[in-house]
Amino acid sequence: MNVPAAAPAWKQFNFFDVIPVKDAHDLASSPEVFKSTPEISCITSSSAGVLVADIHGTVHLLGQDFVPIRSWVAHDAGRVTHMVERGGILVTLGEDPSTRLPILKIWDLEHFDKKTGAPLLLRSAKVQVGNRPHPVCVIALSASLSHLAIGMGDGTVLLYRQFDQTLFSSSFPKPKVIHESPKEPITGLGFREPRPVNPGAEDATQEKSDTLLHLFIVTTNQVISYAFGKGASSQPTIVDEVGCGLGCAVMDLRAREMVVARDEAIYMCGPDGRGACYAYEGPKSSVYSHKTYAVIVSPPFYPTVTNASATVRNYVARAPDSRAATQQDISKVTIFDVENKYVAFSGPFKEGVREVVSQWDQLYVLANDGKLYLLEEKPTSAKLDTLFRQSRFLLAINLAKTQGVDEAGIADIHRQYGDHLYSKGDDDGAMTQYIKTLGYLQPSYVIRKFLDAKRITNLTTYLQELHSRGLANSDHTTLLLNTYTKLKDVSRLDNFIKNAEKTHAQAQNGTGNAAELPFDLETAIRVCRQAGYFDHAVYLAKKYERHDDYLKIQIEDAGHFKDALAYMRELGPEVAETNLARYGRSMLISLPDEMTQMLIDLCSGASLSPPQPPPNQENAPPSPTKGGSGGSLYFPYLTYNRGNATEPAANSSVTGSPALPSEPLPQSSQQQQQQQQLGHQRTASNARRSHHDVVTSSAPPSPPPGQTRRGPLKRRPSPRQYFAHFVDHLNHFSMFLEAVAWNRWGQQIELEDGGNIANDSTPVIPSDGFLVDEESEKADQVSVWNTLLELYLTLSAKELEAGNRKASVIIKNKALAILKGDSRGQKFPYDQTHALIICSTKDFTEGLVILWEQMGMYEDILRFWMEKENSNVEYAGSTRPSVEVVRHLSLYGPSHPHLYPFVLRFLTSTPALLSRHTKDVEQILEVIHDRKIIPPLGVVQVLSRNGVASVGLVKGWLMKRIMESKEEVDADRQLIASYRNETESKLKEVAELSDPEHPRVFHVTRCSACGGQLDLPSIHFMCKHSYHQRCLGEHENECPNCARTHGMIREIRRDNERFADQHDLFLRSVEETGLDAIASGFSKGVL
């Protein structure tokens, strides 16, 4: 087997301090138990403490102060030769005078005999191989207590299998000889425990040797490995063909490799072969393991000033008596850090070293003179300071990792290393170290060092790594992108963006380390915009679905309105709703027709997929120019509360490169051409609407074939939030409102032309299939029709100012059609109060009349015609305003009687009116009398307010009224006289009945019940009714014929008494009938 090349000389440090250990009771001497060092047979560490055995067979368990906690005789009259402990189970090998064979005993250090205090003895057996006894050289116990191995002086190795199962059983297993080498005594044994199998790991990730238990056997000539377990080979593996002496082989602290110390080097042996080799020449008497260290003890020797070891030379030089120092033998203890390849300690000990013990994470050295020394390891910080002073930063990093320093501490070492290299001018090396501090060191610390121009490359590297690990903030992204843009390094900018895209895609597919972009996307887009790299900004915004940023760049920076509009159509209605509310006004300036159609589709609920270009589009008329500014009344609708709108949410992603900007379309000022081109683009009706279109509010039919919606049951956006965009585009505004009203609610304006009604279009989208808020939908309809009414009046006035009287009349007729409703009497859902204000502001008197009539304001209608009559305007026609007053009175008067006195006052206001409407005045007076609207005195008062009406005009009417009043007075007097006579007769009858001095004589001869002749016994009532006694019931003391009448009277009285206490009911009756209720109260005796 080829021996690997030896490593270079080891770096030597003094990381351990030698501290003498004193006895707990006598601080001037070593612990008592070690004073008789020659009698100590063996020492070992355990989980309970240090175990010390002597030649008398006694075992002492020592505490941390090295005072025996327990002592017991393990082997009577014989010495203990070997000890090993695992998990509280102690195995001792010793001598017994009764036999020449070694005695194996097993002790339980966790349970003790109550009488003697000694640990419980679990098993005791003889160790025998063949007929001849042989001494035991070394023993080994697996950590799981499953196997015990004993190495003999004749080269035999005994193995006890299932050792843990036999501790508490009745029988003890016989050992099995697994190895024999008569000429090679066993010098070392060690178990390599199997690692637990990870169920989630694949077979290839864990070697087979890690799943088996291995036993290393070291002889003087070779190192052998045995494997135990399922699938293990029965043949041993020769790890190395060179062995070592007794005590020069030990398992490392992790129990993974066998450390073999030879004079020329230290070898690490694994189950499959020799591993690392560390050159260290010199004789070695024993080797131990402590933490990550290997402790080498040299045999005793006499020091000289010419010794090859610097430690020995220093020892002689520093001795008070150099000659005496050279005449006393010493042993050198050397502590190696095999992982980091340096000597942590090297020091001489007088009289040689008896034992080295690793216990309680401390290292103790027992000298042959009985003195115990503690090799106290210095703190990690002290070690690192020593390395820093010597500028050994790489070794400091490795040391920190093996010492368990956290990542922050290791990063700080990298920082110091980077500062060291930076001070020496090694910018590349310094940046390499600074990159390793990412996540722990503030990036600004590094960035400030590399801001000058000559280090810009290193700064770029650092910033790129910062972004790749997802640790960059917006400032870092800004700095990196500014570096690219200022240097105009477009290629590196492209690579940065595309590499970030690749990393993001891998992360989303599960192959990356992070699911987020390695840079701040918002900052990247902002920096690219500021630097004028619009293509990169658009690419990022579109790729990562930053819809707001994409539209902002295309509209505000690049001016690509068509691309922005197409992008919004692809995004769907939810995103388009909010973005159109934000950018609609600026887009209407450049693309009025396309933008208007987009808003129509959006508010109608139609599909937003881009419309197909119509055939012969090059022959289509140019789009019109924007209209003039409108009035101020529809401005309250421009501040629509956007809080009711649904929050934007992207339903689909748009991929691909940013579209190129397109040229704006030419514009014209013809409104009919606007409607014609807009009609080409409408995907729903595919028909043009003329000025003779007819209003219909029928239920909208199903959508036409090919018309689809994006997603189930979505709310159609309110058109109110887009009103403000059309302030300078009134013609497009009217088209938008008309189309939305028809497509959304099936409502359209009707204009009658010779009695013909035309309707060649159908609604685009029915209301079913959408989430509808009735209140919000009603408010939208009211807003649309209110605004449309004002738009018609505003456009009509503009057309009239421009001299286009015919167009003005047509548009004004549309306004009238809104106010009148359709031919079936159905009204448009406008606000009548708002319409009144609009018509009044725009001097639209025809609309005012219609509104007054619809609102029941008939007095205002009459007053309107009265004002027309009083305006002294000459009328060429036959119909005068006063005639309209009389006509409207005949229409409204029957249901509103109070209009008659109002018209009577008007007709008698001037002699001319009175002369033309004398007969009308007489008819009005008759109606007033017949319907008793006002009394004659009231009529006289009305007519006497001016001197127009004469007494002769109403003389005949007054005479009739006077005669009728006289007849009524005479009739009332006769009725009063009859009531008085009846009252007097009743009072007289009551007086007679109540007079006890005038008895009443009954002359009745017939029974009032049966009609038969009265006979005795008979009963007579004061009401002049007589009955047979047999015709009346028992206990009946009231006349049967008069009882019902009397009961009704009593019930009326009780009702009147209850009514007297119900004041709220009386007050309600007074409010309804007035004086009649008061008179009724007096008549019932309530008041």
C-alpha cells in the first residue's frame, strides 16, 4: 500500500496551561489517591467519574475534586488489570489467587449494594482460551453494549456477542475467537459504531460501511477491521500492514477512525483502509484522544540542549540548574489538532507520565511521581487573538469552525481577514473574504471601501453576490443598476436581469434556493425608468406582472398608448377597471375612439379581448377631435367614490417583450363619423345607431354567439368612476353613456318620426351571470341618465351657437325623450330634482313642463302659462296661453280642486282675460259651488281683490247662492223645532214615570210575548209591555222587547266613556276631520 506524502511541519502554539491539581484537604500536595502511584494498576474515565484501580484489587470512583466517592474491592487479593465503562456498566479484568485465568466482572455503577455501598456485581466469569492462560492486553466495549472484545497477549481476540442481553440473564455467553496471530500480540482494540439509517435518504448517499459495526484490531504488525451486521463479510479487512506498540492505538473522539501512533507519523485508519497521515517523528509510548485532539506521550528520556525538539531545548535552557535538568528523565506530552494540523501544546513532565485522562471536558496528566496536572484549554477567543496577531486567518477560521463558533463569529474572522488583505492592497482577495460575511456584516461597511473608480469591478461583484443571496435592499439595487447604467454596460444589465429571471424560475420549479427575486423589483424598475432604459423597465414590469408599473411606463414615459390599451384588455376587467380610472383621461387624448370602446366593453361586461380590425379599415373615416368643455352640473358625478370599486387583482399574466410604440391616429370633428367608426368596433351589436333609434327598456336577451366573459359571476364596474375622463370629450361621452345604458340595462332613447319606431340593435350583455348590487346599480343608472340629459342640453346649445339649428333640435329632442320616457309609459331612472335644476339652468322650458307634470306640480304648470300670457307676446296662432291655462285646469282640476280658485283669480286679473273667458269664469264658479271648494263669501273676496270683475258678473250666481242658503236655514229651523217638541214629550214621560204620587194604570189585555189573553199571574213593565208570568224566564227582570234597545244604548255609553280617555285617538280624528270631530265629541258627551 502506498503511503501518502507526509505533511509539512506542524505549526506550534501554546493553547493549554499546565495547572497542578491539589488535594481537597491539603492544598500543598497532589490528591491523596495518587500519592502511591506505583500501586495504581489502571485509570480510566467514565460517565460517573474517574475510575482508579490498584494492585490490591480495589476500585475508587473519584469526583471532580479527586476525592473518592465510592471504593470497593473488585478482585480479592488480586490486582485489576483493565477497566472499561459504557452507559453506567463497568467491565473489569483482574487476577484471582485461586486461578491463573483472568477474571471478568461486570458492575452496575448506577445501582449499589445497600450494605457495602459497592456497585452491584452483575456477572463474573473466567476468560479462558485453550488450556494455557495468557495475559489480557486490551479490552474494548461497544457504545451500545452489544459487543465486548478482549485482546490477549498471544494474538487472540475474544468477542462476546449480544453482551447487553446477557447482563441480566441467568447464563453468560461463551466468547468467540475471531482472530488469532500467535506471533503478533494485540496492542489495540476499538469499535466503530454504525450510524443510524436515514429513512428519507437514498442508498447512494450513505455508504455500506456506515451501517455496520466494525471492530478494529491492532497488532504489532498490522491493523485489521472486522464487520458485523446484516450483509457483512466474514473475512477481515487488512487496513494497514504495519502495526504499533501497546498503548499507541486509540479510537478518535467520534469513534469513527483508529488513531495509530508510530515513530514516524500518526495514521488515521478507517474500515476500508488507511486514511490521513500526519508526520510527527519521534518515539511514542502512548496515544490518547481528547475532544478533537490527539494526545501523544513520549517515553522517558534525558533532555539535552541539542535535542531535536524545541520544547526539550527550552526546558533545559530555562531550568535553574541545566546540568541537573539533563540528569533527570522526562516525558513529553504533545497535543495535536489533527483536523486543523497544528500543535496545540507541547510540554515536558518530570519523572515521566503515568496516565493521561480525559474527563469532564478537561485533560489531566498523572506523572510517575504522583503529581496530577490539569491541562486547561484556553478560551477560543484567546486562541483566535493569538492567531490574529500572527496573521494566521485561515487557521483561525478552521479553528473557529471546529470549536463550534457560531456563523456570526466566523463571519467576523472573514471580515478581519478581508481588512488585512485590503490594507495590503489585495482587493480581489479582500472581496473574496467580504463576500463570505454576507448576512452578518453590514453591506455598507464593504461598499464604502470600494466606492472609488478603480475598485468598481470588485464592488459590482459584491453587489451581484448580495443580490444572488437575496440580501439586497432597494439601495443596493439602485447602486448596482446605477453602476450598469452610468457605465452604459447594457450587456451586464441584460445578464443581471436574465440571470435573476433564471434563478427565480428555478426557485419556482423547486431547483433553486429561494422563491424570491434576488433584487428589489420595484427599485430596479424605478432606476431603469430614471436612466431612460424604458425597454428594460417594461420588460421587468411585464415579466413579473407589475401591471401598474408597466402601464405607468408605457403611458407616462414611452407614450405607447396602444400597447398599454392592448395590455389592459389582456389583463381582464378587474385590473383594467382601476388602471382606466387612473390613466383614462390621458389615453382619451391620444386614442379617443379606442379608449371609448374599451370603456364601453368594460362597463357593459363584454369580453375585453382585442377586437378584430374591420375590413377596409384604411377607408374608415378619421376619428373626431375632442369636444368642447361641458357645463358644471354633471361635475358632482366626476367625484365618484372609488372606495366602492373592487380592489384590482391580476387574473392573467402577460408574457413577451414590450410592444413597440404606435403612431397616433388623425382626428376630425364630425360627430356622425365618430358614431360610424365606433360602430365598426362594437363587437356586440355590429350595427350603427342613428338619431332615429328607439328607446326600449325590455329585458335584455342572451349574449350573441362568441361573446364570452372572463370568470364566473363578476361585478361589472360602475361607469361613474370614468365620467371625469370625458370632460374635454363630450361627443365621446354621450356615445359612452348611450352604449352603456343600452348594453347594460337595455335602455335606449326613442324618437318618433312620423309614427315609425326603429330598433336594429340588441343589448350586448344580460344582467344575469354577474354579481349585482341593486342599490349601486340603481345609482349608476340615475347617474348615467342625469349626465346624459345634461350632455344633450349642452351639446344642443353648442350646435345652436355653431349655426347648426337642425342638429340642435335633434339633440334637444333626445333630451325631451329622456324626460318623457318610452311609448309604453316606462320612465328612465333619472333624478327628477336634478333634472329640474338642469332644465332650469339650461332654460329648457319644455323639459320643465314635462317634469312638473310628472312630479304633480300642476300649479307650477299653470303659473308657467300664466307668465306666458302676461309676457305681452303676440301669438300668430289661435291658441293663446290663457286657453292652455283653461285646458290644463280641465285636466288637473277634477283631482286637484284648489286649482279652480287659482285660475279664477288669474282670469279675473285683467279685463281682456275676463272678456275672453267670461263663460269659463261662470263654469269655474259652478264647479266651485258644486264641489263646495270655497264658500260664496270666499268667491266674493277673490273677485274683490281688483276692480276687474263687476257685481253684475256674479249677480245671478250670488242670488242663487243666497236663495239656497235661505232654504237651508228654514229647513234647519223646522228640524230644530221638531227636536224641541220631541224632547219636551220625552221629559214629560220621564216625569210621570218618576212621580210616586201618580200610579200608572195598565190597560193592556194581550201578552206582548205570545199574544194571548192576559190572565193572572201577569207581569207589567213601565214601558207599557205586559206578559204572562210563564212567558218570562226565571230571574228575568227586564222587558224582553226593550232589552236589546236598552243594551245598545248602554254599549254606546260605555264606548263614549272609553273614548273620553283615549286622547291620542281624539287628536288623530281632529287632524283628519277637523271641526266635525269636535262636534261629534260634544254630541257624545265626551267634551
